[in-house]
Amino acid sequence: MTIGDMIRRRRKEKGISLSELSRMTGVSKSYLSYIERGMKQNPSIDVVKRIFHSLNLPITVLTSLEEENPKAVNDFHR
């Protein structure tokens, strides 16, 4: 699972549209879509924090992502 997969899954679980998440985070809808689809694999930590906060996801879930898929999180840190 990638960061984008996690964001999409949580957003859909909460019934939040991309437009609504964009309003909640101040991140453009197109940028959110790129992240979710894996087209933007290294968003800034600030953007990830805003998205995770809006979706009530603890930033610590990145640790479990790294264990599952080290490349996904390593790309994020670059």
C-alpha cells in the first residue's frame, strides 16, 4: 500500500469527496488526485500532515507503511 492508497481508502471510508478534502486541507483537488493515483509520490510533509489531520489519520501510520513497502516511504522522504 502507498501513501496515496491509504489516503484514498480513508477518504472513501469517511465519505469525503476530493473537492471536500481540498477545501479541508487547502491542497488543490488535482494535486490530491495525483497523490492518490501515485502520480505524485513525494508530497511534502506539510501536505501529508494536513491531509492526515483532516482524515484523522495519525502520522505514525507512515511507520507501518514503511515496513510494508519501504520504497513508497523512502520516495516520500526525498
